[in-house]
Amino acid sequence: MGRLVLEALGKRYGASTAVERVDLDVSQGEMVALLGPSGCGKTTTLRMVAGFVPPTAGRVLIGGEDVTRKPPHARDTGMVFQSYALFPHMDVASNVAFGLEMRRVGRAERDARVREALRLVRLDSLDERLPRQLSGGQQQRVALARALVVNPSVFLLDEPLSNLDAKLRGEVRMEIRALQRRLGLTTLIVTHDQEEALTMADRLVVMERGRVRQVGTAEDLYERPADPFVAGFVGRCNLVEGAPEGPGAFRAASGALLPCADAAPSAAGPSVLAIRPEHVAVSPAADGAARITAVTYLGAQTEYHVELDGTALLAVRPTPAAGDPLRRLAPGDPAALDWDRSVARLLPLADSTGKGPDA
């Protein structure tokens, strides 16, 4: 079974903490994404799972077995590296077969498994080509096949799409997800790309400065962020510092009074008002308290940058039809803003930002 469990996993380099503590249970067939900015500890965590980095605390269990001190080749994992790490002098079939050769798999079985792995990634007709004769997307598929051919209990992906252009990333992303589901692979993927994580993973682990900030589904993290860091990192979000002022009201540091949900006890003091741009309605108003500072047309959507009593806010709305008064809004125009107070979340301000060293 491919259940992956991380128990209080941590890594220190002298006085520097790369990963403070990670507790995570990845079920058989589940895909979990480690998401965060550069230096948050996500790659170090993945490499501890793979066996390339020894942890200074905690355990790694695969299928109930403690593999914390085992070398990478003895862990029953398959890993796709960010650089793909293909051997340039070997053809596609030889690259894919390499892991099986290291495991001393017999020639007949090895050839059969290589053919099946290449069939899965739709490269069975290119088995004699060298890596330099392949496109970026094809090289990425070879790396996938090489990891899959060993029939791993746990599939590890380290920024697997970062070397592809935007259009190809979208296509390959869906292919990886479909393949992972079809094979029922327990998968841990590292990415800094929010869209990649939101569309591929069953659950996300948001990390920052070596710590786990929140674990949950894409909906959990987007609709119910635990703190301002998660709210600002997962999707776009207006984050306004200030404090609650009476029921359903929030006084921004600039002095603006904004509607919000009633404050929870944890957000009763200095707080951050978090509201997604798509929840902000904007309309022309000659006597409006807000003023448009910029309008950006994005095809199906239009962004409105607005200032309200010294507080900058972003509204993202479906692009209005020709003739709609909203279509004529321009920088300098007065406007009115509104939103459902239930979607404006109050989050505690303390310990919400910061960056750590590369990890």
C-alpha cells in the first residue's frame, strides 16, 4: 500500500531551520501538493521523503514501514526532478529502463515494463530517440515514464512543469493528473504555482518559512484561509490592516470604515480584512466615496483598481457589455463599492508575513 505518513519531520542546517515540523498523512491514491514561495521548505520536505536529505527530526513512513534511514533506492518511490535529469547519451528506452537495471530486473521483464511505461505516456513510437531530439513536453514524459516504470508506492514530483511554456504546462498538467488517477498513485508534488496546485491536488499544504500554515482542499484554503499569509498566497486577495469597530464593521488603518463579518475572538484586536477581488462590486457614482485609479481590460474580465479613503482595493468583474455605464469607468472617476459582508473575513494580524532562506 502507498500510504505516506510524515511524523514531526524537520530539518536544520546548523542554527538555520529549513523545515520546522511537518505532520502529514497522504492516503493511498491521494495527490497532495506542497505549495509555497521560494525558500519555504517544500523542496527540502520532498527530498527528505525521497531520501536525498536526512531529517534531523521525525520519521517518514511508507506503507506503514519506517524508511527514514533508508537510502533512496530502497524506499519504493519514483521521483520526477525539476530538471528531468535525463541521460543525454542514452535513448528514451534506456533512460526509462535505468531504474530497473539498478534493481537488477531481468531483461525480458524490463523490456515489457519499459514498453508499458512508454505507452502510458504516449511515447512508445519514440523509444530510440535521444533526449536532445525531443521537445520539452516529450522530455518531461520520459521523466514521468522513468519514475513510473519501477511501480512506486509513492510518486514524487518536484516542480515538474516549471520548464514548460504556459500552454504546454496546462496540457501536461491535465495528463499527469489523469495518469495519477488512473493508476491510483499516492503522490506528493512540490510547486510554487497556485493554479497548478489548485487544479491538480486533492489537498494542499501551504508552507512558509519552514512551517506548515494550513492543510486543506483548494476550497478550504481559498474560502476559509487560516491567516493573512494563506489568504494572500492562494489566489488574489485584498488584505487591509486595521481592527473591528462594532458589529459588522472594520476600521482600516487608513481610516476607511468597511463592512465585514462579525469578528471571531481571535481577530478582536489588530486584524486583517480579507476579501477576494471577485466579491467586490464596483459601480459609477457621481457622489461615490471611492475613486478609480486604474482599469485593466483582460478579455472576459476587467480589473478595477480603486482607492477608498486611503485604502487601495482591487475589484475583478466580468467585462461589461458595450453601452453598460461600467464600461466607461476610467482612472479618476468616482465610484461606489459594495460586497456581501459575510465574504469579508477577519483574520488575526500577528505572524502573518515573512520570508526564510532558500530551502
